[in-house]
Amino acid sequence: MADVYEEIPQSVMPTYARIPVAFVRGEGSYVYDSNGKRYLDGLTGIAVCGLGHAHPKVADAIARQASTLLHTSNLYRIPGQERLASRLCEISGMDNVFFCNSGAEANEATIKIARLYGHSRNCAMPHIVVADGSFHGRTMATLTATGNRKVQAGFEPLLAGFVRAPYNDVESVEKIAANNKNVVAVLVEPILGEGGIVIPDDGYLEALRGICDRHDWLLMLDEVQTGNGRTGKYFAFQHTSVMPDVVATAKGLGNGVPIGACLARGEAAKMLLAGTHGSTFGGNFLACAAANVVVDELTEGGVMDRAAELGERMLARFRDRLAGNNRVKEIRGKGLLVAVELNEPCTDLVGAAVDAGLLINVAADTVIRLLPPLTMSDDEADAMVDHVADLIDAMPGQTP
Ligand SMILES: *Cc1c(COP(=O)(O)O)cnc(C)c1O
């Protein structure tokens, strides 16, 4: 086993600036390191383990599937995949699902659907409207769609076929509609995740839906981070009256087993046919065994209502605890996507939190981002808020 006090071996490509700690096991809302130190998990592997660590039913389903059959390929029927697809369609009102292994791949499928849809309407150069500040993945198409230069720098030439608009700006999309006849779709996150938990104004998705309807564009939502109960509904769009044409999800769907999904409806659901897209691993027996349990647990146990309630509880406690702290710019969230934005960069808090036995994340340099388990107790939620507030209070520099 790797000793975390040694340098990370050069045999691992240094694509991540890793925090020098390694966990050896997890249970519920906690992970433990090799010294037995316990950490309250306010990140869940970036919105992945929404049901908490070592969830007994997920673990059991994985173990049983592993000793039965792991993989056969999509050249044959996979009953668990068929069940999972039906369940996701029932929950979302979408018509069909393509399974893959990650969020980037789920977005790749949305982009391919938009291009096929464009060509089906005799548009030779189909374009997709994407938003500044968005994050859609690290593949060439999804990093091009991403609205963050840091993600793109060095990887030019980027792909053609994307048009950018500021996030939460309906008028700029109207302008694009008036001037660019090659647009066939909009791809946006219902809430910016990596961009710093940016919640758009009420009516944003409705307005985009209206533009898409008027111009026969597809409304495509990246719910990789916001999906699977995170915001208190299965998908974030379900807080609105909007029905999208395409939805990408991943992260929380397998509670730690890699799986992604692209859901489509109406015309968009007719685009990907035999031979046009595929994935060796996508939707295999193992991934679907885990995801079926996740979907059942999320929809049957009141877990999503609880996530909404816990989110409100955390926001209220943060507002109380940090009232008058002049470092704090804004406290915001939806369900258990919770953010405390400061007036100054605070990436150092991540390491200070680890020392204090807490896992948090900082997005966009100044936004403390919490993505805790949907299954937390009230006490764990309160402890998390108090921990984070203490860390903010203890920041060096000007006293609040
Ligand atoms: C994490 C994320 C992705 C990329 O998912 P990967 O599984 O890392 O490829 C895409 N979109 C959003 C909104 C995300 O949060």
C-alpha cells in the first residue's frame, strides 16, 4: 500500500494536485485514513457517493453481481440495463437512454445527438449554444463546450460548432437565435457546479425552452452533478415546468461505480441508431446492478425530500453562524449543493479542513462547495456547518 508520507510516484501522471492523504475505508457520512482518523465527508467524491460510503444494499448488489456475471458487452441483451433505462424514463418523462461510463461521455452523446439532429434538418454545420462558466468534461468535444479557458488551453485546435453565451443571460441567446441560422441546440447546466454553484434566476430554463421551441432547437441539460437527487428532486429540471429534449447524467448514478447516461425524448430520442454510437463497458451488468439500487433507494426511501430538508437546514445554520462575517459574500444552495462564497480566495481551506477531519472543496477559487451525502443525520449536517464556519473564522488576515 502506498505510504502517503512518501512522494506520489512519478509513474502516476500528475494531472491532479493531490492532497497528501489516502483513505482506507468509509461508512455512511465518514471516511477513515490508515491511522484510524475519521473525516466527515462534505464532498462524497465530487457528488458521487450520495447514499454515503459502503452502502449495504449497493455493496450487496455489487458483490452478488460480481460473483454471477460482470460483463458480456452490448452485443447481447442486459436485463439490468433495460430495467435501469425504464426506471430513469419513468422518473424523468424521457423516452430512452444511452449508457456510458462518465459525465464527459454522457455529454459526448448529447453533442452527437445534436449534430445528427442538425443534419436531419439539412443543416450542414450544426452549432450548439453553450454557457460561459460551464463545465462539461475533459474530452475534446466536452472541453470545447466547457466555458472555462483553463480547461481548453493547450488543446487547440478546439472543435468547431459551438457558440458561447453568458450563463443566466436569456437575451444573449435570443441574439444568437436572430443571427445564427446554424444553431440546433442549447447545452447548459441547470446550476453551474464546477463554476461555483451558480443558481440562475427563476424562469431561466423556461425561457431557454421557449427559444428552443420557437427555433426547433434541442434543449439539452447537463445534470451530471445536479442529477440523482442532489438538489432534492431526481433531476434539477424537475423543480421547473420544463421538459428537456436531452439530459446527461453520471456522478451520483452508481454511488461510486462508474456509469453515465444520456436520456433523450421525442425527435432527439430517434437519432442514435445501431452503428452510430456505442461503448464497450457502457451499462454493463456491474454498473447497472449498482445503479438500480441507487435509483430504488433514491426514489423509495424519501431520500430526496430529506436532501431538500437538509439543504435548507444547512443554509439556515450557515446564515445564522456567519451573520455579519465580512468575509462572506453569499450563502446559497439547492438541496445538498451548498455554497459559501467568500470575498477572497480560499483554496487553503481544503487542507485546513483535512487537518480538522473534514472533506470540502473550493470551486472557482472563492466558493466553498459542499456536496455531502443525501443520507446525513441532522447532527452530521450541523457539525459540517459548524466545522466550515470555524474554518472561515480562523482564516488568517483581517479579522471579521
Ligand atoms: C463532473 C462533471 C462532468 C464530467 O464528468 P466526468 O465523469 O468527470 O467525465 C460534466 N459535467 C458536469 C456538470 C460535471 O459536474
